[in-house]
Amino acid sequence: MQKGEMFLGWSTKEDIRKRGGSGGLVTSVLAAALDKKLVDSVVVLKKINDFEAVPVITSDVNEVLNSAGSLHSVPSNFAKLIANKNLKVALPAKGCDVRGIIEQGKRNTIKLDNTFIIGLNCGGSMHPTVTREMLEVMYKIRPEDVHGEEIEKGKLIFETKDGKEHAITIDELEEKGYGRRESCRYCTIKIPNNADLACGNWGVTGELAGKATFVEVNSEKGAELLQNAVDAGYVQIQKPDEKGIAARARIKGAMEGLSRKWKEKVFIPMDNRLEYFRKELENCIDCGACKTVCPTCSCGDVSKCTEFHYRGDAYKMSMYHLVRFLHLADSCIGCGQCTDVCPVDIPLTRLYRRFANPVQEELKYEPGMDLRRPPYFEVKLND
Ligand SMILES: Cc1cc2nc3c(=O)[nH]c(=O)nc-3n(C[C@H](O)[C@H](O)[C@H](O)COP(=O)(O)OP(=O)(O)OC[C@H]3O[C@@H](n4cnc5c(N)ncnc54)[C@H](O)[C@@H]3O)c2cc1C
């Protein structure tokens, strides 16, 4: 097995195959890595309900096996979770999680050689609160009655406990202000080739549709992970056919094209930038939550930008944000987490991207995409 190869695969354990997002391969690869001591720990989401889960770092194979399934409305921030812990770890990661992990690797808070990243294709994720409201307003179902969810052919489908399926197109949901996070709409990392493996359901056709995962091996570490799971009897794999490979490439192209259109729609040029930023930021209460969740920030608790938290100047625009705009110009990955946590609903990701888009385009640099390139600006905060 080597870098560049593609496979279709599924769990050899029947219950994991059923509970998995598409065949349970990811869960089984993670469990096998732990079982055969390729890693000491694994990160998974411990499900509370369909909208809530907590990320756990575990060395218990059963806990890993229990985590099978995709939770489209659960935010994850795995980069910060594993930073500064010196783990030999395997974990699932959407494109933005992978980018956060690689950026932390560049800042020496995560040892990338000891980190096995199983990338999940991602068409987008949803905010849990927005999803609950959407279920009641658009689907006319109670969130407590939801039993499962899936995305198929551009539709978001919820299954209720009575076995019925409720489907609405993502386009219609987004027209009405629901659906994916804004940052997911313009994100172009739909297949995470920056992870060791890229896994998803695009390209799984015919009888295997919904029952197998399409895996692309992106690195030697990825090959080691998958081979280990095959050798340990946790997964079964076969080569995909040309039709499946072509379908996957076609969907990827269409999704990336759609993202570029969203980017144009969201970031329309504006005349009075200063007034715009001042207006958007005037309600900031200087809580610092955006910095706490930011997967690329590695300044720690004591850093220069926190020195700019002054309640007085927070009235119109805190200096804190000006420092963060500069910090993130080359390193914002557009994950959307700052917007998610802002208690006064400032669309922070959109503001940060307003700065980051032109800088990253000019530098031809997308943070978290390429391991070999260091961050452009080395800011030594405590000098
Ligand atoms: C938010 C989201 C959107 C996705 N969109 C697409 C798509 O558009 N096209 C596509 O081909 N595939 C998409 N996928 C991937 C797909 O749903 C399956 O995860 C993938 O095919 C692997 O299936 P599996 O059965 O092998 O995974 P499983 O064996 O079910 O393992 C899934 C793993 O992912 C973890 N996980 C679950 N939810 C999250 C989350 N929100 N964030 C991080 N980790 C999580 C679980 O803890 C588990 O370890 C998406 C996944 C997620 C989480």
C-alpha cells in the first residue's frame, strides 16, 4: 500500500458497519491503531444526543468503537485539544480540523510525526442551535424525536424515531437562513488531502453506497494506518472502479465551484471598511472566547493581544481585535469557531477573513495546507 492509492473499505464488525457514517471504516482504523499500539491514544466524539457530544482522548478500544457515526451539528476543535500534550495519537478530522492541527504542528505544540490524521470529507457542518430551530421551523419535527441524519444528493435528511425520513434540499434550507455555517459554505477543502487519509462517501456507488467508505491514502503514515487495520482484521478493502473514482472527482469539483461562488457572494467589495469594522465590533465585551477556541492561536494565556483587553476602549472597537486581525492575516483557516462562540453574535470569522483573504491570496499561501511551508510572519510575542 502506498501514497496516492484509493480504496473502498468497511468495518468487519457488523454493528460498527451499521452504526458508522458510511461503513464504519474510520472507527475501525482508529480502534485498530490503538489495539495494535501504533498510537497510545485516540480522539473521538462521545455522543450525548444528535446535537451534542464531547471530544475525548481515550486509550479504551471500546470507547472508540462506540463513537461510530457522523454528527453534522457538533462543533469540533481537535487541534487545541491535543496541543501541548505530547501524545502519540490518531484522530478523525474535517478539513478545518486538519488545517488547525498542521498549524499547531508548525508552532511546535503538536508533533506531527506522532499524529495520525484521518481526514473526513466535509461538505459542511451546522451550528447545533440553528439546527434545532431548523428542525422545528422547516421540518416540523421535535429535535428530541430525531434518531439519525444523513446528507444525500444535496438533501439533508433526518430520520425520526418512528422510522420516517424527512428530507429538504440544502439549497432551500440555506435560502431560508438555515443549513451549513457560513464559513463552511465558502470553504474549498472538501476532500482533506492534507490529512494522512481522506475518507468519505463520495464515489461509493451501487450496492456499497452507504455501506462503505472511499479512502484516499495521502501519506506514508496513512498507508501504515490503513494497512495496520487490514492486517489486524478490523477492516476489509477493495479497489474502487473507474466510475466511482470519476464520480468522486466530479462531486469534489462541483462542491469547490459552489464554494467559490459563495465566497464571491459573502465577500462583496465595500466602500467604508473602517466604519464596517467599527459597527460590527462595537458590541464586543472583550471576553476573549474567540482567542480561546481559535485552533491556530498558540500564544497561550499570557500574550500581547490579551494586554489589549481594556473595558474602556471596548466601547467602540477593542485594540485586541486589531492585534488579532494582524495575527490571523496569514493563519486564519476560516473554521468558523470564533463566530460560533461569540456571546454577542459578532460574525468574527467573516471579519477575520476580510483581512486574511487578500493577504493569503497575495502570498499564495493557505495555512494548514502544506506541511513544508512555515508561517510567513514569525511573531515572537514575548520578546
Ligand atoms: C460534519 C461532517 C460532514 C461530512 N460531509 C461529508 C460530505 O459532504 N461528503 C462525504 O463524502 N463525506 C462527508 N462526511 C464524512 C462521512 O460522513 C463519514 O464520516 C465518512 O464517510 C467515514 O465514514 P465511516 O463510517 O468510515 O466513519 P465512522 O466509522 O462513522 O467514524 C466517524 C468518526 O468521525 C467522528 N466524528 C463524527 N462527527 C464528527 C464531527 N462533527 N467532527 C469531527 N469528527 C466527527 C466520530 O467520532 C468517528 O470517530 C462528513 C462528516 C462530518 C462529520
